[in-house]
Amino acid sequence: MALNIWFNRWFSTVSHYMDMIRHNPDRLEFVIYGTHPNPDTVYFKNCDVYGTEPDIDGEEYLQFCIDYCMQNRIDIFVPRKENVLISNNLDKFEQIGVKVLVCPKGDLMSIMDNKAAMYRSLKTIEQDGNFIVDIPSYRIVNDADSFKKAYEELSINNTKLCIKPVVGEGACGFRIIDNISDTIPYLFSTASSQKISFETVYKVLQTQENFPDLMVLEYLDGYEYSIDCLAGADGTLLVAIPRKKGNGRIRELEYNEELLEIAKKMAEQYKIPYIFNIQVKYKDGIPKLLEINPRMSGGLHISCLADINIPYYAIKLLLGGKVETLYPKYGVKATHIEQPVILSASMEYSVVLV
């Protein structure tokens, strides 16, 4: 009998994870449901059942999720939107017989969702004698004057800085502070939108007395890695795959003992079950933590080129199954190209006159 599995509002790359779960090595059958507020969402093409969801948040959205699961007899729920709130309300899904692929520790989810809180947690652990990973030098600011002070303190010795929101996904809100970005040579020589001058940031921040917490931190100029991790229900690490982000869209699956050790220590300390992602970036040969995502990462499908179906194995573990020892294939270098996806097509044809 097929299991109904639902993905709520996700990244477009979730289409790959849907296909991996559908074409699983155990030949388990799934009926895949997908929702998103946008009726033209690309991953609807990979769903058996799809539809729009309301563009709401918080408790109202939580109730929508519960109702959707009940109305569609969902067996497995894989949330991205509001996953912290959902984690804190797992009992409501358990009562209706729904398994949720999310870290069940709501307090830990809240910490990982807040970059500053995660940094503080790691520092506390380090002070107790358990070092896991270095973190960048940083300050938290919420007004223009504190931003200016943080910039002056952290930019000593010409250290390049950047800013990003304390709570956010991906590169949203990320900017490199570069004081040549407001010059004519910069305007004519680059298409980058990630650089901004100190004066521009300061001027913008002065328009409000206070704003949501913003991180000012040292810019890490080395290679960036995403470490995709699969763990058992008890948080025991089963596999970790470091994915190096090269030039442009180039990605490489790299056997890196230093990064594998970080993943191992992180799993031992926090015991994050099922699936999570650690992002680090190097500076002066030292990997420093960017963030931890307790969910499938946007680039997980590239890590799965190591011949490991991580999305399906995470579901299998959620359902109480066992996963045998995994042997990832490192050394894979990959990229991707854009591919057109037809969302709909009218049956209209031109008439050729003879």
C-alpha cells in the first residue's frame, strides 16, 4: 500500500528529492503531495497531487498543516516553511498519525534557526572543554550607532567584513562591505549585487531607530563547503558528505577528514536526527561555521551523486527502518545547466496555407 507524503512550501530543488524518494531502492510506493502559494511552482510537475496553499504564517499556518494532513490522509509530512513551529507542535501531528521529518527537539530547532544563538551555544560548549568548530568574529547590532561601533571594532587591521540577518535562509540579506562599491569603476566592472559600502549601509540603517538583529562579522574568503549529513533517530551520524563550492556552479564531493570530524562532533553534541546540513567557509586555512540547517539543503541532490539516496534513507529512518553501512563515492565533480520545464501548453497550432 502506498504512503502519502506531503511537501509544503519548499525550494524548487525539492523536485529532485521527490524523485529520489519515489525511485527508492526498496521499491516502497509513495503518493507525493506538494503545495505552494504560487500556482506555477515548478516542483508541481513532480507531484502526484498538488495545489496552492494560503500565504499565511504562524499559528494560522500550523492549523492549515494539521487540516491538510487530516483531509488528505497524509502519512509523512516533510516541512520546510515554519519547521521550527511545527517541531514545537509535533504532538498535534502524532495525534492524527502523521510522521514528520523534522528534528523533534523544538528548543534545539530554535537555536539552529538563529545564527547568533548557535554561535553562543558552540562557545559555551567550547568553554566547557568540547571544541567543535571555529566561528567568525562577529557582533549583533540593531541600531545604526551599534553597527558603526561594530564596524570600527571588527575592521581593525583591514579585516573585510560582511553583514547578514540573524534569522534567514541562504544568502538572503547577505552583503560584503566594500568601500569601492559606490564608485564608477565598480559600476562598470562587475555585475555583483552582494557588495555595498559602509556609508551606504550606515545611511540606510539610520532611517530607522531600531531594526531586526543584524550580524556584522568577518568575511571568510576561502572555499565554502556544505556538509550534508544523515543520522539515525537517536542522532547517530551515519554518513557525511562534504560538498565543495567551486567557481560558478562547479561542485565537488570531497573526502575531507577535517570536515568529517566537524560533522561527527556536531552529531555527538547535538544529536540531530535524520537529516541536517552544516555550512562552513575557510579563512587562512581554518574552516569556520556559517550555519547549521536541520533539514534537507538546497544542494543535497548534488551530494547524492555520491551514490547515496539521502532523502529516501531519511524517510526510511523516520518510519523506524534500518540503514546498512553506507559508503559514499567521493571525488565526484559536477555542475548543472538550466533546463526548460513546460508548466502548461495550449493546444493551438498555426495553419499553413498551401
